[in-house]
Amino acid sequence: MTMAKVYVTLKKGVLDPQGKAIQHSLESLGYREVNDVRLGKYMEIKLNDMPIKDAEKRVKEMCERLLANTVIEDYRFEIVE
């Protein structure tokens, strides 16, 4: 079985209020070394066996059509067998 590990994050310059809230909470707990926090999504997608090139093409389509809002989010993925 093939698995895709997909990471979706906000693009640089897009405000991340949840990340800021986490950063402030960490600072209030004494973690003053934290400079910035950006929140994202991680997904594992199990795929039927197929050639790697086909899996990459299909996962790219999934990301662009549903998994990431490409206007404000970046994505990357890796295929693992």
C-alpha cells in the first residue's frame, strides 16, 4: 500500500491568529525563546498500489482541488511505500 503524507500551511504574509494565540500562551508559560508559531494541517492518505508518478499526480490534484486553499495556503507532500 502507498501512503501520502500531506502538509498544508498558511502562506507567508497571511495572518495566523491561532498561531499567535499559541505563541502568546507559550510565552506566558515561560517559553520566551518562541519567536513565532504557524499552525498547519497534516494528513495521511492511504492509496491503492500504483506507480509513484501516478500517486504524485493524484495527490497533487487532491491538494489543489480540496485539501488546500491555494489562495492562502501552501502544501507539500511525500509519497511513502
